[in-house]
Amino acid sequence: MKPNQGVTGVTSKSAAPAWREKTLVTAASVDAVLPSIPARQRQRPRLGNLPSWLKNLPFLGLHLACLAVFFTTPDLWSLVLCGILYFVRMFGITAGYHRYFSHRSYKTSRPFQFVLACLGCSALQKGPLWWAAHHRHHHRYSDTPEDTHSPRIRGFFWSHVGWVLAPENDDTNWQAIRDWSRYPELRWLNRNHWIPGFGLGGLCWLVGGWSGLVWGFFLSTVLLFHGTFTVNSLCHVWGWRRYATSDTSRNNLLVALITLGEGWHNNHHHYQSSANQGFFWWEIDVSYYLIKLLGWVRLVWDIRKPSPTRLLG
């Protein structure tokens, strides 16, 4: 595939992007919305019919499994593995789920698009289409009663983790991600989002034994959960505002450091489709540095940045 034949593109200015439409398409009505997708491929994730408390057991179990750090002595390799898997999978969330699937801030090939989706899934934060749909909804209704995870409306705990566990947020809003739902491999991965993560856990056990599993996988995954969640829970209440956006988004250096650049949240809400969220040289944005590196080797291209006019607000 030639570089100018990427699978993504900039939304036309003459028509509103599909994800701005409000309708929530549940599993019961998705057949009418996406008739071109076979019904068997548009099912909820495999755990969709289980009670909500049972579906949340893997998430809660990973937290309990971290208690094993008090009984498992780490070696240097398991600590290095913990750091590497935190870093790499955080990039899968920030550059993949967020900047690519949610905001289309750069283009890539279809194979590398699938690699980004798998990398994001390995963080065990559900599927790429589920994630992007909920994030687009957040931007449309940010800090209003319809916002899924506004700390201003529903408090810290709900915005940090409560909304993830709530059964009303289980469904994928297919209407919001019609640009991605045409790819069968992404729909499959969205249904089976647990496979890359659990596979990675097994690999950690194979290469590092119990220490590799506990420190390299369990601990790094839970740290990754809460590192990502701080963007929702902290970056609308703590930090400073450069731009007078319609929401309460804030820039936060600490969050930017632990999330590879996602803490420049007020910048992001000011210009959502930018691949860089640190707009100025002193705003550290590791995800963008790596996106630029991928651009140099032509794995990605058409990397979007705000114009000087937009930077001035």
C-alpha cells in the first residue's frame, strides 16, 4: 500500500462526522443501523450476557492478584518487564486507542492499524471500537450530565473507575464508530478484546515464571489502568487552563508524565484531532515523539498538528 492510500482520512468539512450523532445503538438495534455487517459479527463482547458483577471479576481479580507482590520477590528482569510493558501498552492506549482510533490524528496502513488495536487490547481496557466510541461521546458532551465520566458531574470515583464497571456502559456505540466498523478484523478484536491481554500474561509467565507474571503483568496492568484513568478523574479538576474551552479540561504535568503526554488535556480539548497534545517544546509528550519516529520510517503519515492560529486560541 502506498503512503497516500492509507485506510484513514480527515473528515470532510462539508458533513458532520458520524460520531457526532447522538443515537446510542444497542445490541438489539444494531442490525438496523449497520445492515452491511453480518449479525453474528455484531454481537456484544463474549461476556455480554453475564451479570455485571461477574463480567467485572477479571478487572477486580487483577487488583487482588497484585497482593502477590508481597509474597513474590522480584528479580531485575521482572522489574524491567513491568516497566517495559507499562510503557509499551500505555503507548497502545494513547497513540492507538486515543489519538488514532478516537481522533484519527494520523494515517497508517491496514496491517499496522491492526497492530495498534492489538497493542491497545493488551492493556485490558476493552476493545478499540468500544473505547473510541465512548471517548467520542465524552468529547461531544464533556462536563454535561450526558458525559459518561465527568468528575464535575458525578465525582472522582465514578470518573476514575466507576463508569467502567457500570453495566450501562457495556455496549459499543456502533453509530459513533461507523468509520471503523467496516473492518471485520477490528470488529472481531472488539468482541474478543481479552485475547491479546491474556496471551501476554501467559507469555510473561513463560519467560519470567511467577515473578514475571506478578510483577511484569499483574502489577504493570493495574498501574496502567489507573495511569490512564487519571486523565478522566484529575484532568478536569486539577491543573491549569490555557484555552477557554466549553468544558473544565486542564493541563497537568504529572498526568502527562505518567501517561506519555495525555495530561495536556486542555490543549487536547482545544484541538482534538492533533497528534501532539503538548503544543510547546516544554510540554513533554512522549506519545507524539514516538508517532513522529514512526512517521520517519513511514509506518504512519499525514500527522496532524494545530496551525499557529489555533495555538494562539
